[in-house]
Amino acid sequence: MNIELVSVIMPAYNSEYTISRSIESILSQTYKNLELLITDDFSNDNTINIIKKYIKIDHRVKLFQFTSNSGAGVARNNSIKKSIGRYIAFCDSDDMWLENKLEIQIKFLKKSQQAFTFSSYYVSDEKGKIIRKVKAPKIINLKMLYKNNYVGCLTAIYDTKMLGKIYMPKIRKRQDWALWIQIIKKIHQCQSIESFTSIYMDRSSSISSNKISLIFDNYNFYNKVLGFNKFKSFNFMLIFIFYYLLKKIK
């Protein structure tokens, strides 16, 4: 297998309590040929100093800094623009990869000759305790992806040699979901990896205002980002809520 460079895209914002373990989980990958491009979204805590410590000990870590807060999607796009790897992979500054994550996924992409893939992952609480598993569906297509975001951002990888560089829309929420839809529109469907490769930290609040916000965020996503009319947006919002509640029950 040719050892192609993987560009790991990480946005950071006030992540001083979590970013060290995220960075270390990437640098300790069994697949070594990678670059870690961190775009800091105008942090005002100790995040920058922590990143600079890793830059001193590992040349694969690269830092870019914003002078104002622009959102995770814009920060990811900046790192994608600066990347030089064939493969684009994503990991947020509070998530972790298992050590063989890249090795498994790059091997799969080469063998299957796919342009995009994702995997199953674990979910932990803020103390690091695993609280549930998210099993990736074997195959996703555009119809499925309109109904629900089945792709965990921390597990996604796409091939720029086959697709070119594809960027996220400049929105604050659901920008990763919009990116997967752009990709699937190009390739029609893709196969996932059922192995668990990553750990997502669940920092969500359970207050009702956030649940209401979730509903409006998804309506706006369908209406303003995907361009669906109001009726179609409302219907897809209801479908999303159904799958969201089903996932919570499971």
C-alpha cells in the first residue's frame, strides 16, 4: 500500500481542557504519514499555548489563528485550504481517535476504490466514560442523508484525488452534514466501515431551549442551505425529529 499523506482537519475554540488528548490521539496513530492542521477560532483561554507545545515536539502539527470568531465550519475550511494531503480527515478538539483509525480507513478506501467513507464510533461523557455506541449504516445514499446525518464528522474521510477539495458552507451549525450531502451528490452512495474507530465527547445540554433550537436549526438547514421549499423543509424536519428521537431511545 502506498503511504499517502492524510491531512487531519481540527477546529479549536477554548479547548484547553480537551485538546491535548485529541492531538495525542492523532499523533499516536499507527498510520504515521499525516499532517494535523489546527485552525484556532480566536480562543481566549490557554488553547494556543497548548498547541504550540506540540508544534515544538512534532513537525506534523501546524497552527493557523483567526483574529475573530467565525465558527467551526469556516475554521475547518481554512485548514482544508492549507492542506496538502491526498485524504482529508476530521477530528474536533474534544474528540479522540483510536490508534488504528487511519490505518483501517485508508486501507479500506484503497481496497474499495471509494472516494469517501465513515465508520461507527463510541460516545463518551465529559469525564471520558463511554455511554453509548453509534453504529454506522453499511451504505448511505442521498435519500437517506436528507433524512438524517448518519456520518460522524470525526470518522469521515474523503479523497481529494477523486473529488477535489470540497468545503463546508459558511454556516454555524450543520455545516458538516451539508458537506456530506455535497459529496454524496457526486458519488451517489458510499459504504461505511462497521469498526469503531473514534470517541465523540457528548457535551450537549438537556434543557428544553436547546431542543427547540434543534428543531429550528434543522428547518433552516433544509430551507436555506439545501433550498427546499417551506412545505418540503417542514416534512423533512419532522422526519429528522423521528430519527433523532429513535436514536435517543436506542
